[in-house]
Amino acid sequence: MFAVRLQQLVGGAIRGWKIRAAAFLGITRPTLDRYLRYEAEGRLSAIPEAILAKVGIHADGEAATAPPRHEAGGSPYDMVNLLAAGLCRLQEHVDQHGHIQAPYPEALLRGFNLAAALNIERGTSYPVDLASLVRNAMSPIFEWCPEYGDGQESESFFASLLIEAGAVTPDCISMAGLAEADAEEMFYQRLIAACSEIDEAHGQAFYSEWRRAVIENPVAESHAVFLVRYETLRAWTSMTRQLVDFFYERIPEIHAEDGKIALCPLSGTRLRKNRNRWATEMRDPAAEKMLRERGPRYIDHTPATLELKRPVRVFWALPGWHELRLHEAVMERGWKSLLWPEFDKYDLLVSRPGKTRFAIDVKDHLSPLSLARSLGNVERRRRQKRVLVIPDYLRERLPLYKTVFRRARRSALMEPEVIMTVSEFLDVLEGQE
């Protein structure tokens, strides 16, 4: 019964079914062979219940459910997005427990299953186990799956890595959103729902203060931090506690060293060890430089210590560090700066009586091509001038960043965008004195 049901699940050609079956169950081939031997010996109860449940039978050999249909259809584009989603779930295992847990996430198993089917049908060699996936994931997608370029959203990620410096990349998280629910959108909608429960006069203030709080506290000593430091959040205690529970997770003790958590001295995010060296998630070279010069910042680990979940760190907290620095620099120059107006219509609305009003979006995309394609055609407003502002380090890293961005916009027949570095934008403000 076990072997028959398993073959029904993985489908496809008979040849190579054990490879697909092992990938589906999240186990190795030798382990699968051992389980098949147990069944042949009449020892079905020796097979772990979690494995039997995935196949849909009980230890007594009775069927628990009808076997789910095997999704034999699918493209290499679908496969890579599923694998990206699976890697993100595995990263959550490591973040929460310090290791990968069994069984593998469903998205990863589906990705391996589809990869095995495509390998048989097309003679390709897509990864069907975790070790080969990790090796491939540290190379650009076009090197190990050139067919990914045929997908609908592939242009933005064709040259992306799924894993870098021992962790999933921002692009990997974005690609996961093509196979599963978009993680960033989920958090945004949760915050909007919270603000909708507050009267209109205070909803925007609550939204902006929460956004600022997660940027300033990617690691928090406890829930109390948000009530002590932020007046607007304190006024809505119950709502704030609910958001903390949704946006944050407790840091397991396994991530502490001698009872301490090591933090990036610039961004405040938790450092991790990569080849016995501390590594920061922040891409700006200023963070690495400060880490070399000053070393980590440490806080005590307690059962209450919280960490912002990875999608919010990647898409809100780390880019938001640049947003806050620009906000402060603008006000130091005598201009008014409003953060995330109209529930994030822009990142900053910069104004001064009698001067040009600027609607600013701060973008921290490593690739100017990815940035150009991600924007689409944007809404224009007469009362303010829209400007894209990028951190200075991006131009230092790629001197032709703005040129490549503009060419990509033109080649896609999209409207041109005003793009400046932080330093250039601040010079524009000073030039209007």
C-alpha cells in the first residue's frame, strides 16, 4: 500500500519514480529504500507517522485519504518560484529553531517533484534534493535554469541569486511571492487593517509611527519597547501588542552566545556567523565598515527578546534605515519632511513655503534593471515633483547606475523618472536656499 500510494502521488514515468518520491517526502534515497523494505517485511508501523500521513495512510495500512493529484503540469519558471518559496520556509526553520525541521515545506517538495518530472520529460538536470539546490541557489538563475527566462515576471530575477552569504536573498523572498502569498503585502495589509480600526484623524499617525518603530527596532528586548518609546503606539496599546505579535517572533536561545545577542552597530539587525565571522544583513558598505571598526553591539538575550520577521526586515527595516536618514537630513536643512504620507503613497513628502514640493521614493535596489522594471508607469501629480532617490553606495558600486536605469526605462517604453543619489538630492535642496 505504501509503495503503491507513493507512486500514485509522484506520477510521471515509472523510471526514476524513487528519486521523485524521496524528494516529495523530503528524505534521502537510502531512507526511502529502508521504508520500502519495512513495508515488504510487514513492518509498516516502523515508518514514521509523519511520512505515512504525507502518503495518506495509517500505520495499520488503511487509507486515510484519497491520494492528492500530482501536478504534473508546470514550467521551469513555476519550479524555480516554488523552490524559492521552499528555501524561504527553510530559512524560517533556521531562524526559529536553529536548524531545518522535517518534513520539508510543501512548496519545496512540490518544486523538487516538478523538477524531477521535467528532468525525465526534457532531459534536464534541475535540482531534486536540497544539497544540489543550495549549490545552484548560490549562482545566478540563468546559469542553472536558463528556461526561467520564459516566465511572466522572469526579467526582474533572471540574474538573481536565491542564497547569498548563507541566507536567502531579498529576490528569493520576492520570487516566493510568485508561488505563494506575497509576504510583504501580507504585512502591509495587516497594518492597514489595524489603522482602519482607529479613527481617521489618528490612523495615518499610527501607520507612520509603526513603520518608524520597526525600522528602529529590528530587534526588541520585549513588547514594552513599543509602548515606552512611541507615544502614538502607547495610545493604542491593544492594537500595538497585536501588531508586535504579528510582525515579530521570539529569538531562540540557540542564536545567543554567552547569553548575548550580537547586533549590527548601524542597522540594529541581528548579526549571524558566516564562516566564523560576523555578517550583517545590511548591504550598505558603511555597515560592514562600522562592524569592522567597532565590532557588534550586544544586548542580553531573554525569553522576551523579539526579532522582526525576515520579509519585514528585508523590505521595510533595512531600506527604511535610508529613508529615516534622508528624513533627518532634510529637516536639518530647514525643510519639512512627512514620512509615508497617505499610507505610503510616497516615502517622504518634502516641502518648504514658496519652494518646490518633492514626492520622494527611496529605492535600495542593487540592480538598476530590476528597479526600472519594478516601477511601471507611475501616477503624476501637479503639486509636487516625483524623485527616485538611491543611497550613494549604489552609484559608488556601479557608476553607471542611473544611466542603465534610464536606458531600461526607455527600452521598455515607460515614462522617464528623475533619479538622484541622496547627496545629489540634498544638494538640490541647498540650491533652492
